[in-house]
Amino acid sequence: MYLARLDAQSDSFEELAMPLFDQLYNFAHWLTRNREEAEDLVQETYAKALKGFSSFRLGTNFRAWMFRILRNTFLTSRTGLKATMILSVDSEEDGPELGVEGNTPETILMERSNRQLVQSAIDELPVYFREVVLLCDVEEMSYQEIAETLSIPIGTVMSRLSRARKTLRDGLRLQFQKG
Amino acid sequence: MVCESWKAKLDTYLDGELPSEEMRAFDVHVHNCPSCSADALTRVQMKRSIQAVGKRFTPSAAFRKRMQQRIEAKPRRSSFGFAWMMATAVIAILAAVGLTATYNEREGVHTERVYSEVADLHVTTLASSSPVDVISTDRHTVKPWFQGKIPFAFDLPELQNSEFSLLGGRMAYLDQTPGAHLIYDVRKHHISVFVFQERSLRLPTRLNENSFAPKNVAFNMETWSQGGLRYFVIGDASASDIASLAKLFKADAS
């Protein structure tokens, strides 16, 4: 009886991986900024994951594992290499940003509620910042999951996230001034 | 100014990532501090906007169908639950010798796979139109290029008075783990040196057995673990050249 239940629960690659399809595609498209490249990236990710599925350890985070494969595949692609050359992630030890008073980008957002503005601001973030913001705020990953996905320590996740959000706020402020 | 220390942690608080005691203290503070409360509200608004805008791209129906069809031949993985272990234990008692042989065979297959993957990385790189991303013969240029890209530091040996020259480096991934890939030249032969964090890789124990010779690998290869790092030196150069370059790395890392 127990054996039968275990067998029924035994997870196949498809059962685990297909529910992540939309999320992975969305993330891939944000990284590549191109539909065809995003499809290639997702396809390659699934091919690699399927090949390496026997080595995936049960009980560990499958979602972080899949996102890590996708992200690593992106980084070694031509688009990924170009994107990562734009910014060297230095001074990760910078302290968290302090709060700002007055007319902040957040209040601008509240006032204008402009989707296009936020889209452009995310799109213009360097890839190291874009990915950490998307994983945290869109995929709602914990810091631990983000650390596993990006293969970096949690402290670095926090500082990178802080810098990414600051850059995003600055970008929004700039666009608001332009507009 | 009083709130600076609170505001510094505001994002971490809103992400729900502070320890529970600090979360409770933060709740109390935010409820009583108009400035932090307003700041928290606008940041929550920002998070929500990003979340709404971030879920922007959806795969086409055709792509979804294509992927579904590819994955349909789904390999079921064995369950490692209690029942499985019990069954294994019984089998183990009955056929200990047989299992040992199977284990050795699996280790061998795993070792072959690692060698093949390293060889593939080497060949793919050399076939690429841009084999290196940091082009430099200067180790003091190549080493800093990896900072921030890989989660560890390593040293490159001094090559003066040796036949080797450094061509450059690039990122490499093995077992989904980021590492450094360095390319050297010796008498028109290219040699790849890969450096990974040992604990991040799932390597077979047999990899450290010098007597194990991989089949179907046309390259000379040397691998070892030192200072928590796993090194692979591979190329079509002679075994003695591979050993010499490995020796330089070993001496430098010790």
C-alpha cells in the first residue's frame, strides 16, 4: 500500500518542470529581450535539465535548480556575455540604501501609475540587477532561493537587491524628469 | 535621522526576510512612525508595480505545444523513500556482491561522464570563433576579470622560464556550477585549465584514483583537488606537457 502510494507520488520530470514553463519563459524573455532567443533559451534549459535530471537531488529546490540552469545557459550565450560585460558587479559590500524623503519614484508611481515607465526602467537595468529584482519581486523567491539560483551568498543577494532597487528608483526619477 | 537604521532595513522587512523578533519590532515601529509608514507604503506600491509589470511575457501556444511534445517521453525517477530503502536493504543482503559491482559500474559511468563533459567544454571552446572572453597573456589581467563572476578566488602560476603561455580566460559551467576556464598554449597545442569549487560539484570518488583511465577520451587529462578547488587540465598536448602545467598550478596553490 505504502509502496503503491510512493510510486504514485514519484515525480516525473514533466510533472515538476512543466508548471514552471511560463515563469521560466517570462524570465528568459526579460533576460534576452527577444522572443526567439527566449524560446531557444527555454528549450536549451529543458534539454539540459532533462539530461541532468537523474543527478537532481530530491528534497532540494527544483525551481531554483531550473532557474539556475536557465540563468547559467543565458550567461554563456552570446547575448548573455555581451550583457554581463556592461557591468562588473563590484563593491557588493556596499551598505543598504537609506530611505529617501520627498517626491520619490514610488510616489511618482502612485501618482502616475504608468506601466510603461516601470517596464522601461526594469528593461534598462543591467542584467545582474534585472535578474535579482525579477526573482525577488516577480517570482517572489526567498533570499535563500535567489542565492541558490544565482550561486551567490545571501549577503550578496541583499546588497545586490538594494543596489538594483536604488538604480531602478534613480531610473524612474530620471524618466519622470524627462517626461 | 532617528529612523535611518530602520529605513536601512525597510526593503528586507518588506521582503519578509528579517528574523521573526526583528519583524515584530519593525511592525511596531512602522505602525507608530509616520515617516517609515509612508516609506513602507510607497515601497510596497513599487513592489506591486514591478510584480504586475514583470509578468509580462507569455510563451506562444505553438512553443508550449512543441516543448510539451519534447518532454512527453518523461523519464520517471526512482523514489528514494523509506520503502525503497527497505527493499534495497533486502536486496543488498541477498546480493551484496552484485550491488558492489553495480556501484563500481555506476561510478565508472559517472566518472566517464565528468571526463566527457570537461572534454566537450574544451573542444567547444576551441571551435568557437571567440574562444576567450578576456584576452590577455598577463595573469594579473586575467585573474581580476573573474572577480564577481565566480564565487571563489584562485591563483594563476608564474610562467616565466616555462614553455607555456597564457592566451586568456572565460566562464565555464560544470554540473551547473560556475568556474574559471583558462586557455594556455604550448608548441601550438591548446590546453584548457578548469577551476571549480569542489563542494559545488557532485563528483564521483573514483575521480581521484590515478589508476582510472577514462575510455573514449582522446585527450590527455589530469585532475586533482587542492584547497577546496577542483582542477582539470586537458588538451591534445603530450601527457608530460599536461603534467608540467598541472605541476605549476599545484605548486602555486600550495
